[in-house]
Amino acid sequence: MNKLLRFLALGLVTTVAQAQPRTDAFLTDLFSRNQNPLFQEVILHPDTYRLQIIYTRIDRDKRNLPTFTQYYFHVDSTEYFNPASTVKLPLALLSLEKLNGLKKPEVTKFTAMQFDSAFRGQTKEWRDNTAENGLPAIAHFIRKAFLVSDNDAYSRMYEFVGQQTINRSLHAKGYADTRITHRFVRMTPEENRHTNPVRFIREDGTLLYAQPAAINPDAFDFRRTAKIGKAYLTANDSLVNEPFDFTMRNKYPLEAFQQTLQSVLFPRSVPARQRFALTGDDYALVRQYLAQFPGETNYPKYDAEQYYDTYVKFFFRDSLHRTLPEGVRVFNKVGWAYGFMTDASYVADFKNQVEYMLSATLYVNRDEILNDNKYEYESVAHPFLYQLGQTIYQHELKRPRQYRPDLKEFQITYEKRRADARPVVKDVDN
């Protein structure tokens, strides 16, 4: 390994020291007041459910400038959880940042793209029938990744940014314990190091910019193992009686997730190096699709019955709640896989002039067998996250404030679904 690679490898190393979970007495007391049996079952057994919660109180001064106070419950960045689709948030931001860094005026988030293949396992993508013009684009990938957590959109942004740039950029921004190692398709670690050639084209097909295929030569630090469960099913449904190994999978600690969301909603509240190099128009697009409902969206034309308002708004979703309270919008990203369910949200209640952030992850897999699709998402995870969301929301409604927030910067004109004969999009791979 040459000197440059040795230096880069050292830069990717994260501490292996074990930390004690952080819990603030304020949250312990607040949670004790919600006597819902399922809520208390999870709260009283945080190790069993691998539970982590961050509540961010936001207070405004007389100039409407916000300050942020973090409260933690059982938070430990060294405790692995599978981040699933939460990593779509940093990939969207890095995609916009990379586009801006190209400094090519005709190459924007709306410019049509084509993906070719240059290594085993790679696939081409020249068309996107869910787009208005039938062509892929970064803005459309972000829309799909946020509205219903579309997996292909994430994989294509991963291929555009590249594994090396993704990880170097996140580490440079201070997310040292984060790693992004793979697409959301079945590929080997070596295949995931290679990313596709990409072209940006005019709608008439003429070339604007060509990005060659790339490979990441940097080393990852996998010394801290992450093995979960007692058994797992292989792709061929064979049972393997040993823990599932997540050591080489994506890693995105809850604090990093919360801080990423805060950085895009309140960029001036975080250190300059932690911000993403976005334009005002980029921020507007990201905020819109973090909060817009699938049923409001024209392209893609999602089935509003299947993808209802709270479909990816976990702190306001359970079997009885498919819409948000009047005046509330939630700017968030969620993820769920392998029994893990995670959400980081900024809640803005325009009717009651209330705002706060809430992030949480938990693990629901009673039989401790992974890949068997027998997880307690509906019976435990969703009801718990709803109860957690209500506990914080009701607290915020009653909490005294010296100054009520002026939330006009988050008041967005959302799309309105047009009536047309196009079929709706159902059963997205997410």
C-alpha cells in the first residue's frame, strides 16, 4: 500500500472503544408518563429492541433565530443498526453537491442522464417511465427516494457520486463513523467498489458531459464487527444457524442522521464544514420532497391509496392514522430492513406554531432469524413510533415558549395531483 492509500486508510479508521449509552433524565421522566403497554414494553427494554432516541428542542429568540437542545435516550454511536433507506438522504445531498462542483451550467439536477455498464453486475438505465420526459435525472431520483423511498433511485445516485467520493466527503464533513459501501441490489463488495459510466445529455440525445466508470481504491475499517441475531436465511432460503454479519454493510449512526437532516433544514446552525454545498434552489427542492405527500405528486403518479400521507411519516403513522394533524408537515427520511425501523424528522405545526426534531431507531425481530421477512413492523415498530411521536408532539403543544416560531421559511407550495388517464405507480421496490 503506497503512502497515499495508507493515509486514506487511517483517515477512515474509527474508534473501537465502547461507549455507554447516553440517556437524559428528562426523557426518562417524560416517557414514564405514557402508560401505553406496548410503549412501556419497548422503553423498559431498550437493549432488547436496540432502541435509540434523540429529541431536539428548538427555541427561537426575538429575531426568530433558533437554538437547539439535544436530549438522548439510550444513544450509542458504536451500537450498530442497519440504516436501510436512511442513507438516501446523504446520497441526495452529495449528488447535488457533486453537480454543483462540476461547474457546467448545462448540467443540472434536471438534466437527463444515461447509465451504462462497465463491470460485472452493473446495469444500464437510459429511460425512466415515471418521469415526465421519460428520462432519468438527479432531481427525479431525489423525488422518488424521498416520497416513497425508492431503491433504484438510491443506487443510481450511488453510481453517480461514487463510493470513494461518498465516504471521503462524509468523513470530511465530520461524519467519521459513517460508511456507505453498497447499492441496494445484490452485488459483491468488489462490484460495489466499481461504479458505472454516466452521461448527461440534452433531450435530443446530444452529449453534454461524460463521467467515466470509477473504482474506489480506499480501504474501509471493518475491525468493529456487527453480528446480529441467531440465524438467517440465504437467498436460496437455506437456514444458516449463526448471526447475520453486517460488518461490511452501510453504517449511519443516529446522531449523524439527525445532524445531516438538521444541516439541510437549518444550515447555519451547524459548523460550516458540516454543510453540503447546495444552492438556494437545491435546498428548496430537498425540503419540498422531504415533506410532500406521494398523493400530491404528478411524476411519479403514485397510488395514493397504497402510498397515503403518513406512509413514510412514522411518528404520525399507525393502523388508524393515515393523515397528519391539520397544519402539520413532517420533513423527514425513514428506513426499514432486517427488522430495523428508523426515522429522523423535523415537525412543523403551522397551526399551533410548534417545531421540533425527533429521531429514533428500534429493532423488532422476535425469532432472531434475519431475512425470513417475519418482523414485527406492524405489531410493534409502527405502534411504538406513533406513541413516541405523540408523546413528544403533545409535550411540544403544551411546552411554554418565550417566542413563538415564525415558520414561513418552511411554508411550501406543494404540487396538486392533476386528473389524467395515466396508470398509478404501485408496489415500488423500497
